[in-house]
Amino acid sequence: MKTKITALFFAAIFTLSCRSLDKMIDQGDFDTALAKAAHKISGKKQLKEKYVIAIEEAFKKAVSTDMSWMENRYDSDRAADWYGMIGRIRKIESRQDLIMPFLPLESQEGYKAKFAFVKTEDIMKNAIDEFTRLTYRDASYLIEQARLGSKTDAREAYRTIQRIWEFTSDYLDAHSFEREAESLGVSHVAVQIENATFTRIPGSLLDELLFRNFEDEKWIQYHFNNDKQFPDSEIKLIIDHLEIGPERIQERYFIDTKEIEDGFEYVLDQNGNVLKDSLGNDVKKTIYRQIKAKVVETHQLKTGLVSGRIQYKNLATGRIDRIPFDSDVLFEHFSATFRGDRRALTEDSKRFLGQVPLPFPEDQQMVFDLVNALKPIIGSKVKNLHPLS
């Protein structure tokens, strides 16, 4: 009985598997069907005829589909089509490599599968030659446009030439084109910073603000101190307002009070004798006393504010974009002292006890902190610019 159930179970699994393969083939998913069928038969000597036929059919239809796709594009003058052919040829080779270990493929019923293998060497060589030729042609056209001033075409020419190196390390003067495209595609940006406030800001601090936020990228080179004669665009950081607030000290006075136990006294009856409870014990009454503590809380405050704008000018079009920025710094400190009975203090009053007033930061230190606080802010604003255009 157990043997019969086991046989029925494997028969059901096999039927479902075949139906799944048939569905994949009907839906045109030939390579998945082929891979799944190959996995199923791997290591088995007794092969069901349905599996052998499924593999044969999936292989035949997959090859037919790829060959038909390539034949329809064999006269194409588009590099993308020839790159697609290279991909199809690779799929054919991968498929044939998958089948090869199983040959000859024969079912236990005696059915022998037939496979028409494609000789891909010449086809692949031709596809690579055509792709390389057409890609070089496209890059040449883009280089011509780049020489007329199109940086977008220069960058596209560079990316186009990069595709050639997938198949060869050298081709005509493609390396020369690549270097030229890389050079023509770079946007040169002149960067300046201007302190338009009435506050002295150390030059080294301003330079650091620039160098921190303007680092060269693949297609962008930043130039400082007017070291580029003919830049493509200009970026000017203008700090037009910097204010350091006065040193402010505010003191808050308050008194905490609390009632505490301060001994006891005997309760007397109407005759002046000590009152007794029901057990004969003397009756006592707790005496309460109010205690006080005078608290002096000191609040120190000094603020700084800086603001300005990033001005971006495209020198080719004359367009100017302005992006505002601002930042502030705050020095704030609390301290407290008290006189009186410490037990009267509330938890809130104890917060700043033990802290003493601190020296206020010098104005120059506040300036330093303000400019440093601008670094990440300027960085995020710069990302919104489009110096590549």
C-alpha cells in the first residue's frame, strides 16, 4: 500500500512539472523552461519521454526566436541593434553549453532528441565588428557636435566610446576621441566668496568654506582665485549679513517653601492632663514647621546670525539663479545658587545647582562658529545647482 501511495505521489509531481514546462513554452519563456527541465533530468539515467520532448521543443523554439530576431536586424545601421544581437548570440551559446553535457539525450522509451546547434563564431565576430564600427561612427558625430560647444554631446561621446572597450582594447583613434570628449565635456566653474558684511571674517575661514563644498567631480572642475580664463559658469557665495547679539544675563528670584515635621507635643484633656487613647497610651500631636530657601537662577544668552546667497550665473546663456542661505548659533547657559534650607528646594529648583556662570564666547569665536555652521548648509544648497548645463 505504501509503495503504491509513493508511486502516485511522484507521478503527481511529475505531471505538475510537465504542465509547468508546457505553460512556460506556450508563454514563450523558453530559456526558463529549458533550465528547469535540465535541472530535473540532471543525474538521472531513466528519462521520461515528456521531459526529453519538452527540452527539445524549448531549445528549438528559443533558437528559432533568437535567429528570427537577428535576421530582422541584420541590415540595421543602429549600434544598439548589433549590441542586441551580441546578447542574443551569447544566449544561444549559453543554451548550447547547457544542453551539451546531456547529449545524446534519449528517453527510456527510446525517443532521441534532435538539436540543431548554431555555429556562433563568425556571427559573433561580425556582430562585434558592426557594433564597434557603428559605435565609433556615433561617437565621431557626437565629437563634432562637442567641438561646436555641446558639452552634453561630449559626455555622451565619452560614454559611447566606453562601450567599445567591452570588446576591444584599441580601435582606430577611439582613444584619442575618448580623451578629447572627456576634456570637452568638463564644465569649468569659477567660484568666489564675498564678505559683504561689516564684520571681519578671516580669509582662511572663508577659503575653508569654499574648499569644503566645491570638490571636483567627473564632469565639473571648480576654479578659485580667477585661475580659469574662460569659465563656463560662475558661482559666488555672498555673505551679506552677520550679526552677533549682545551678552544677556537674566536673573530669576523665587522662594521655595516646605513644611517639615519638627517634633511633637502631648494632647491635653479639658482638665489639663495628658489625654490617653483607648489602650492607655499618651496621645501625641506632630508639630510642623515651615522652612524656606531663596533661589537665584541665572540665564546667560548670546546669539549669532549669518545669512547670504549663492549666486550662480551661466555665462553661455546669461541666466542667473540665486539661492538664499542662513544659519545661527546660540550660546545659552543656566546656573543657580540658593540661601536657606536645602530641604525646601523642589526638584525643578535643583536642576542648575552646582553650575556656575560661564564666560561668554568672544565675538570672533561666534563668527568662527557661524561660518563653520554654514559648511553643511552651503553643501546641500550647491547640490541644487546645475553647473553641468
